Amino acid sequence: MRTRSGAALAGAVTLALLASCSDTEGEFQRKAEEVIVDQLRVDYALEGEVDCDAPPSVDVGTAFACSARGADGRRYDYIAEITGARELRVRPSLVERDFGALAERAVAAEIRKDLGLESEVACDPPLDADVGTTFVCTAEASDDTRYSFEAEITGDETLDVRLVP
């Protein structure tokens, strides 16, 4: 199974328009926070708190950082970029890749999809994980069956997850 990191699991990039006629730094900051709250809800079925830096200007091309803490306790990082007079693009930040968390979500989704069971998953990628790195994930399904998966990082944003027989 190939999956994408961060919010890329479901949407990758979200474009937004400011509703008001105002295009101040504060308006862009608030809109980015709204977009990320919506992405958490849609991509991960989570509620969360979001905090975005104020953009240093409202010039097209200006980027600013946002981070969210989901109700699951995980941190989600995003980059917001001003793309027009009242336009904004929000995308996941790949600066702090968490392939362990990504693999855990992918394994849980596979077990849910294939077996219809919820599961507890633990993955432990090495700190120096890079393309080609493999690591093991273990899962215990709600029926107490244990599964082992191997995850391989295949790119800056992708990994493959395979059931180990």
C-alpha cells in the first residue's frame, strides 16, 4: 500500500479565498487556521487547536507556518502561502516528517478496511530515516490477533506498507 504523509493522506493542498474584502495579515492568519481545522476534521476525523504565525506581509508568495495539535495528541505542521489578493494555499509541511505516525495510521486503515477491525499500532522508525529505510510496525487488532507490517520509505512524501507473513 502506498500512502502519503501529513494531510496528503486525503488532500495535499487546500486553496481558500478570504470572505471579507480585507486582506490584512490577521485575515490571512485566521483563514489559514480555519482551513487547517477543517482539514483535521476531514482528513483525520479529529478536532484540534491550530496556531498560525502572522504572515510578515500580504504580498503574493509570502509563506507562514502553522501547527495543529489534534485531539489524538499528535502535532500536524502546515505551510500557508498567500497566492493572490485574497487567496491562500495551505499544504502539509514536510520539514518534520513523522513516518512512524504515518505508518501507524496506514496500518490501522488497512486492518480496518480489510478486516473491519480497530487496532492499536506501534511503529518505530530510526531517527535517521530516509528513502529506502525499512522499519517494523506491530498491530493488535480488536479481536486480539497480532500482525506485523514492514514499512519502507519510498520518497519524501510516501511509504509502502506490507503485511509480513
